[in-house]
Amino acid sequence: MLTTDHDAAEANDMAADHRSLLDEIVRDGARPMLTAVLQAEVAAYAARFADQLDETATAWWRATAITRSARC
């Protein structure tokens, strides 16, 4: 069984500017991965229901797809 042993008061005292370098590196690395995963999830969801979109929604989706591809 996994357990943690830490002082809750000490953990709460860590302000954003006192985070360790490792914490910052991990967070900076996680952000783009989470962004990519969320974008893929939204695209898969939209593709799953693509047959239920009308012309207006389809045009919007195509326009946003162009915007998304330009960001990559």
C-alpha cells in the first residue's frame, strides 16, 4: 500500500515562488502534453459525432481545425 508522510502545514507554506526547480521543470513539461491530450480528446469526441453536425457547425469546426494546425 502506498502511503505518504509529510507535514501538511509545511506543504501549505510552500508559495509558488518557493517551488523547487524540479517542480517547475515537471510542470513546464506537463503543460504541452496535457494540451495535446486534451486537443486529441476534443477532436475524437467531435469526430465521433461529426455526422450530427449541421453545415454551420461543420464550417466552424473546419475553421478551428485550421487555427489549431497553425499553432502546432
